[in-house]
Amino acid sequence: MQISEFQQLISSKYEKRDRERGVSRTFMWFIEEVGELSTALVSGDKENAEEEFADVLAWLCTLANITDIDLEKACKKYTGGDLKGFKPK
């Protein structure tokens, strides 16, 4: 599945409700999911981490949808071969 396909899937299921919730409240849900992912990673619970990665991605798509951002287009900065701002170790 392409990023755009997943973003569209999330849009078709949730966008009306997500837009009603608004960016600020949706962002708080996203941050909550990031916190749950952090907990799963620290605990070493791979099965839970997998679930939380999916939740974080879904909420990221939600934020992108309600702010009219095409995530696949946004990710081209990493796939276009001209990565700016990369900080090597």
C-alpha cells in the first residue's frame, strides 16, 4: 500500500469527524498515541509497539488530511535525492 492510499483510507473513514474535532484536539490525540508508542518501545513489547506504530501513522494521516497536506508529496524530500537539512553523525 502506498502512503497516499493509506491517507485516503483514513480520510474516507474519519475525515468528517476529524475536521469537526479540529487541529488542536486532533494533535493532542496524536501526541497521546506517540506517548503510547514510547511506552511500548521502552517496555520491549513488540506486539504492542506494532499496534502503536499503526496508530501513530493513522493519526499523522488524520492531521495531514485536516490540514490539507499530501503526505506522499511531503515525503519526497526524502526520496528525491536532494535531501537538505540532513545532519550526519
